[in-house]
Amino acid sequence: MTADDMFDRLDDDDFPAYTMGRAADMLGTTQSFLRAIGDARLITPLRSAGGHRRYSRHQLRIAARARELVDHGTPVEAACRIVILEDQLREARRINAEHQQAAAAAAAAPAQPRTAA
């Protein structure tokens, strides 16, 4: 892998660039919190060749949302479930909007005359 390839990967939101210690520092939390949300299957960190957990920016944003809920008194397991449900709702809304746009486009298109076969 060239230096240019590595630099390009740094822009990738899913590239596992952060060690567990660095991720915990960035979030202002503990490594045990990151293990707990991993155990709850909120995020699944990738593993380095040596077996160490590595986190992406996308995973850190998810962990930060869970931490926010925990900081407000929500148990870790419940916080993880809430974050998962929020993500599912966001995806369902996106799909719904796509279907509404397609239906509106179909309604606005002129009707195609049918020909007898």
C-alpha cells in the first residue's frame, strides 16, 4: 500500500484508525464502556493483526450517542437499544422519502398509451 493509498483511507469514515485507548480518550470515557457497547452489539470494532480493537469515526459517533444517553442516566444496554432503534427509524424514513419521490415522479409523468398486442 502506498502513502497515497493510506492518506486516502484517512478520509474513509469506516476506516478503523483509532485504538481502543485513543477512542476512549476522544470520547472522554473508559475502555470498559467501549467493551460494554461492543458486548451489547452496538458496534463491532475491527481487530488489528495483533487482536487489538480498532474503531472508525463512524463507530465513534455511534459510541458518543450511547455515551450521551448513559450520561443522562440510561443503562448501557438500553442506550444501545435506543441508538439501534434511532438508526432503524432514520433508515426507514430515508426509504419512505425515496418511495414518495418515486410515486410523485410516476404521478407527474404523462400516461403511456397502451397498444394492443
